[in-house]
Amino acid sequence: MAYTKQQLNAIYRRTTGYCHLCHRKLSRKSYGILGARGAWHVEHSKARANGGSDHTNNLFAACIRCNCKKGNRTTRTSRRWNGKTAAPLNPEQRKQAKAENGVAGAIAGGLAGAAMGGPIGFVVGAVAGACIGSSKNPDRK
């Protein structure tokens, strides 16, 4: 099936440009270019051979290696091969998770800093914890 530029952008954005099976970073410009860095295909979560459709909610970005290896197996099986249980977060979910990680990091860092350095340690620990917490990739738990 041929996809429009808008469809490819939406499919790529759905997982923030990561393979939905192994979570490798993909390159938007490398769609369908075998051997290119970050090359990817549109992958049917439920294979068409198993009754899957071309509806948008069944389409994900997947690196070419994962897409070919998956074949008509289930997405759950393919993710399990890579130690994953879910697709990467979409941009909105990723932003929310990073904010939550930043708050959690600020609290933990502030408490640790207060225990070691009093009020000044609390502030320094909270700032450091927030920076560290919000910089973590929320897909890597």
C-alpha cells in the first residue's frame, strides 16, 4: 500500500519516531530505504494475513529488521523478543511522563540533599533531582 506524506508523518509521530517493537530510534527521512540509518516500514500490529486492517490504529513505525522478523506473528511476541511490553509513548504521553519523572526526581533529590546539607542541600538536591528525572527516557523503565 502507498501512504501519503501525512499518513507517514502520523504513523511516525505515533511512537515519537521509535520502532514500536524494539524501541530503536528511526529516521523520518529513511522510510523504506533498506540499509539506511534508522530505516523503517509501516508495520501492521495485527498482520493483514491474520485479519488485520489498514486502519490507522493498526499501523505503527517499525525498523525494517523487526518488521521482517515479525512476519505474521503477534506484536506481543515480537515485543517480548526485545524485552518490551508496550509501544513507545506518543509525544503527549512522553511529555507528561518526563514532567512526572522531574517532580519525582525533585522530591527524592530534595530529601536526600536535606539529609546531607540542610536547607541549602535540599535546594541543590531538588534542582539536581529534577534535571536528572526529567532527562530520563520514559520508555526505558
